[in-house]
Amino acid sequence: MSDKLNLAVIIGSTREGRWGPVPAKWIAEAAARHGGFEVDLVDLLDTDLPQHMTELDLWSRPGEPSVPVATLGERLHRADAFIVVTPEYNHSYPAPLKHAIDYYMSEWAAKPVGLVSYGGGAGGQRAAEHLRQVFPELRATTIRHTLMFSMYWEKFDENGRFAGFDEAEPHAKSFLDELEWWGRALVNARREAPLPA
């Protein structure tokens, strides 16, 4: 049995032409190299969540969820920690990400969330700060370290390779170290006693 944490890396944008898969794959690969994580890369574009929250799909209602809701729910439930990769749209995070977050409750609880953001001059940090207000309501905790990529479209070399990852590597190590610490602490806490209602 592996002592690695199950980590879900979530691509939070579904827009045409999105850049999100690039930093998501980068941080997923960094997490795999780190050694503390088994990584599941979750692309919300592929989840087929229903656009309307029916009573059968809401976490607070009885009944069987639809297959897409149950499938994503199982992946989130299996995770010991999360990394959410988000752009900043109009000073906040994308609607499909909020939609996916709101479909679930217990799947997020007592688990740490690391935030990777990208955008203009602020590097998506306004989106990240908004997510810091959302996750505590789900009884998840966001870690202090973040990774951000500001004006990312200006940082491609002559071969079309994004040059910003090289300078972000040392920060990624600290980010992943903190996420692993919180992940292990909360796994142990959940084993010791259930989260109070």
C-alpha cells in the first residue's frame, strides 16, 4: 500500500482557447516528481456535469446522482488534497469551477486546497482570494502558499515554450511541501475522529 497522498489537480476553466491545461499539467508533473502524491488530473471540460442542479444531484437531497455527478464525486472523495488551477475572469474565478464546487460538500471537507492562478497583472490572485472565501464553507482549508502567473502570454520563448515555469520551480517545491504537510495532518485527523457536524 502506497503512503502517498491522493491529489486531485483541477483545471478550473472550460473556455475555448483556455491556457489552464498548461499550468495544470506542469504542477501535476511537479507533484508526481515531488514524491508525496499520486496525481489525478481532473479537467472540468470532460466531466459533463449537468448545467442545472436538479434535486437528485444536490448533495443535500436524497436519491441517486447522475453518472457524471457520481463519477466526479468519487474522484473528489478519493482525493486527500486538491490543487485548483484557475484563471481570473472579471476579477473572479470561472462559473464552471463554482458550479463544480457547489455540486459537492463532504467530498471537500477536512482536506487542503492549493491554489494556482493566472491572468493579467495580478496573476489571477483576485480569483484565488475569492476561492479562499468559498472553501471554508465546505470545511476545506486553503494553504498559504500560492503559485501565480501574471501576464503569462508575454513569457513564451522563440520556440513557443512558456519560460515562466523555470522561475516558479523553487516556489512549486514550497507549495507542494506545505500541501503535503496539511494533507497528511488532515488524513490523520480524519482517521482519528470524524469531522464534527
